[in-house]
Amino acid sequence: MDGMTPIVIWLTTLGCSDKDTGTPNQAPTIEIVSPVDGDVLTENDEVQMLAQVIDPDHFAQDLTIQWLVNGEVACDWAAADGGGNSTCAIVVDVDMSQIRAVVQDPDGASALQEISVNVDATEPPVVEILTPVSGDQYYSDQAIPISATVSDVDNTLNSLELVWTSSIDGVLSLTPPDSEGLITDELTLTEGAHTIQFDATDPDGKSDSTS
């Protein structure tokens, strides 16, 4: 074997990537966690919607999410947090029925989930004047007993805006209702035929009136 020249063979390892091997990009997934399908919400409540996203090919914060309510954008495209969470704060509308969340990855792959909800409408306050009775007659220097009731199934009594007015004397000042919604007071009015009106408006803008 003397005099033979040795042969050296070099082996080179080439790195491979998904793109090199042609592995397709996988679409992300999204799940609406809150509210859930079929939930009953209350009109004018503030609700923080929550969805979770997963993508085997990208970090969670590289995914963007859009929220739609009844087909209208409620929260436009925004990145998920590091845990894959996306939130969207809304005020519940009485006509709200469909919630959709759409996720998209940097390569354009997307997915969506859609749920349906029901909304309970809030009720307006209810007012009633007990005294005086329509047609009663008093003297201008005589104290007139006033009594009325007010109620609201959705709001506390102290959150209501209560307004008393006279068609001649304008805004009247009366005591607020007690814990049962009863108002008792007395006042004097100028001479003339008065129409006394009692209005109650709740924080949602719903109202009732009697006179």
C-alpha cells in the first residue's frame, strides 16, 4: 500500500426549514370564551368579551383579532396578548344577537367563531300621582298635600331623576321618595288652574310621566 494517496471525504449537513420542505402554513384557531353561545345579556350592561387564539406556526402576539357585533366592527384588528387572549369591551344593545371573532396570522391564514346571544330589555320607571286628584280645588294660601309613588325594577330609586312641574309655577321642589318609593309632601301654588306633572327618568334614559 506504500505510495498510495489517501482520499478525504467531507460531509456537509444542510439545515432544513418548513419553507424548504414545502410544509404549508397552518391556520390559527379561535374560541370565544365569554360570553358563551346562548347567553342572556342585559340591555346597557358593560360586557368584556374574551377570546383565546392558538397557532402552531406563530407566537400568540403575532396574531390579530377583530370583533364584530351584528356584522358591525366592535373592536378592530388588534394583537392578542402573550397568553393568546383577546378582549373587547362593549355596551349591550337591545338588538344585539350575533357576536363574531376573527383571527388572522401574519401569512394571511384566518379562522372565526360566531355565537348567538339574547338580550333582556330593561324596564322604564313607573310613576303615579295619588293626591291631589284631578279637579280638586284649593286656595292659593292653602297647603296642598302631594303624594305619589315611583318604582323601577332595574335601578335603585336614588339613581332616578325625578322632576315635578306645574303648568303655571314651573319646577316644583318636593322631598325624594322613601325606601318603598312613596313620596309625601305639601306645597302652595299661585292662583289659577294648574296641571301638575311628575316625570321619572332612569340612568338608561327610559322614563315615565303622569299628570
